[in-house]
Amino acid sequence: MDKRAVIIFITVGVLVVSFAGYLGFATTRQPEPTPAPDTVSVNRCDVEQTVAAPGNLENVGLANVNMPTVGRLSQIYVRAGDAVQKGQTLADLDAVAKSEAELKLIEAQEELYEKQKHRTALDYPRATDEFIKEYRQKIKLQKQKVELLEDVYNNAIGSEAKAIALNELSNAKKELAEMENNLKWYLGHPSETDFSLADSELALAQAKYEAAKALLESLSITAPFDGVILEVNAETGVTINAETTLFKVGDPKDLEVKANITEEDFPIVSVGQEAELFFEARPELTIRGVVSRIIPQRIEGGDSPLYDIYITLDEIPDGLADGMTADVAITIAKRENVLCLPRAVARASADSVTIVKVWDGTQETEREITVGLRGDTYVEIISGLNEGEQVVTR
């Protein structure tokens, strides 16, 4: 064998041995593990579905203080921005208007007294037969006395004697007339018509008195409740017509939010639903409230259909005022402490069923799950997953 053949033989042998060694190494090497995917854990959380509704604060505690009658003001005691208390005097009428009202009240009071007296008299018990008999005897004696005094007067001589006799005769006749009137009253029995007429007259007198009293009280121009003077339109020295607005008063704590919802959200918003409110004026606060009213009428204007709703606040913190902007999140539905996944991970179809991939630490497996409430951030997991399992996010 020549030298060249020996070199070729050695080279082939080295290649054979190297290939055999590679095959042996390849059959004993461990496989590379599958890289772990991005996952999210199935946890428990509160799932909420909300509706966003922008709005503004409105002051619902507003009242106008009007001029009670035609007249003039003699004094004004408040300015816009002043805090007032219920019953506090805001302005005074001049003396003329007040005097006329006081006179009307006195007249009405006198009439009421007379009607009450007459009505009470109808309820007095009538006299007994024995009393009537005795009283008639007294009247008979009084008539005899009158006759005797008439004789005395007719037979009197001299002007002085006649004057004395005339005076005694006049008094006797007056007393007789009163006794006869009393007898008629003792014998009288008021009818149903008498009672009905007396009751009607008394009721009318009572109504006149109450009206006169209310008019006099209304002449006191006072604050209707604790609040702040928002507007002053009153001035002294000029004649002002009745019912003219003099002051506008507002309660700075009597606020609610008027918000707008879209046509799509209208069917799912209802009175009594809870809401969270956020105010630019107090960004550090979250105020809770309740949907109190819904106006089923589209707001005029605008490109998209909107509807007004009103939110009553559980509390009114300092620093809020009429007209301030608010962001409202109305809770439509809520599930507390349920299995959940981020909404982007579990996108269910209309039948609430979807497929997700679960990572068991070595491989991915498909799993059919059923979702419940689809919240703004999370969805409720009804079945198909257990707490702590890892769901692939990509």
C-alpha cells in the first residue's frame, strides 16, 4: 500500500469515528424546554358594568322673595352674597301699606268675634216650663207697673213732677221690652236652617280673618330658609307692584347633578342605581350618589341623541357650587368577589362562551369557558377555570 492510500484510509476512519460519536451524543442530549408565554392569573375581584355620564351641578334650593303688595320699601338690609337665616328680615315696607293691612285684620277680628258669639248662643239650653211660667208672671207685673206709671205721668202737676214721672215710665217700658224679647228667646227653638246659616257666616268670617292675618304676616319680607342672597332687585323710594321679585335666595348645600346619557345607555339606566361622581373642583374626592330622576325626552340640538338624568348626592362637601362640571359613573350591574379575568383576555361571543389557552407550566391547552357579567375592566368567569390558573394573554 503506497503512502497516499494510507493517508486516505486514516482520513476516512477519523470521519467515521467522529460521525458515530455525534450520533451517540445526539441520542443522549435533553430536549430544550418550551418558553413560557405571557399569562395572567385567574383571581377573584369585583366586576362592575358602568355608564359614563358628564354633567353639571345644579342648585335646586332656590326661592324668589316677592313684593307682597303694591307699595314702597323703606329699608333694605342685605346685599348679594350675604348669608341669611330663615325668618331674617330682608327689607321693610313703608308704614302706609302696613297700616292698611293692620286695619283690615282688626275689622276681620271683630266680625269673627260677633259670628262666634251668635253661633255659641244657638247652643245655649232653653228655659224649663216652670221658669217660663214664673217669667210670664214677672212680665205681667211689669205691665201693671207701666200702667201705674202712665197714670202717674198723666196726673202729674208741674213740669218737674212730669219730668220725673216720664223718666220712671220710660225706664219701666224699656225693661218690659227687654223682658218680652227674652221670653221670645226662651221660647224659641233654632231650626236646622238657623244652625246652617250661622255655621256658614262663621266659616266666612274665619276665612276673612285668616286672609287678613296672612296678608299682614306676608308684609314681613323675610328669608324663606337658611341660605345666601344670590340676587337683589329691590330698591327704596319707588312704587313696586305686587309679586315683583325682590330677592333670590339659594341654599348652597342643596345641590344635585344634571347629567346626560346616550340613546344606547338609556334603556339600561334606571332610578335607584348607584353612581360615583368626580368633580374637577375637588379632584381628590369621590362622592357617591343615586339616580333620582330620568327625563324620557331627547335633548334638543346636538349631533347624537342625549337624555337628561338627575343624581342625588349622599353628601355635599365644601368647595362645590352651582354650575361646576362633574363626571358620573353609574353602576349598571356588579358582581362581588367572583372569578375574573381582564376583559381583553376573555372575549366571549353572544352566547357567553369562548376559548382560552391555559398554561400548566410546560404546555398550552385550550379550554372552553363561560363568562357572566362583562364589566368595564374585568369579566366574570362562570365556569371552565379555577382560581390561580394561568391564562395565556397573547
